[in-house]
Amino acid sequence: MPVELKPVQGLNLLHEIALAMVRETRPEGMADFTHRQLAILLTVYLEHPPHTVRGLAQKLGVTKPVITRALDAMGKQAIVARRRDEADKRNVIIQRTVKGALYVEKLGDMVVRKAAELTLRDAAP
């Protein structure tokens, strides 16, 4: 069932999510994500693998070096890992990690919670 939001409601939800990401969801020692890193993270964890640097660059409409720089930062936080594709050594496969999966799960829970809070707030007289 599709969720219907007015533009201001959608922006309020995005605002609440952004605030919560800054305040709540970042595990100890994990840096804030850029929009690009978040898009990469959600692509890797929500879409079926395999994910490659080339494929992510094409999907996001950026160059491979842009993806590589984002993955370098994300790899330092152990939320994604990279390995060479054994079938084609030119490709780099992006892999999920336990730490990344836990972060995405926590983020999903937070989005649901913030959406419910927004719905309750809008429904209040």
C-alpha cells in the first residue's frame, strides 16, 4: 500500500531522519555519511548482489574514482568490504559486512519510528 505524503510532510520526515542519523544511528567511531555514501550503502544492502564499482558508478551517474573514494571511507568503517572478482580480475566486488548490516537494520527501524512519530503528530488535533 503506497504511502501518501504532502511535500511538506516528506520534507519533515527527511529532516527528522537526517537529525536522527546525526544524533542516534552512528555507532561509536563511525563518521557521518555523505549523501553519496548513504546511496551506495543502501544500494549494496537493499538491492541484490553482485555490486561492482563499475555498476555503482553507472547507477549513481558518477565516475569510478568517485565510488572508489566513497568505498575507501566506508571500508575504513568496516560497513562494506571489497574483493577482486575471480571470474574477471578487472571487476571489484562490493560485499556486505555484519557491521554494515546492523547499521542498515538500525537505520530502517529509525525511519519507521520517525514516520510513525510524524503521522501521530500530524493526526493530533
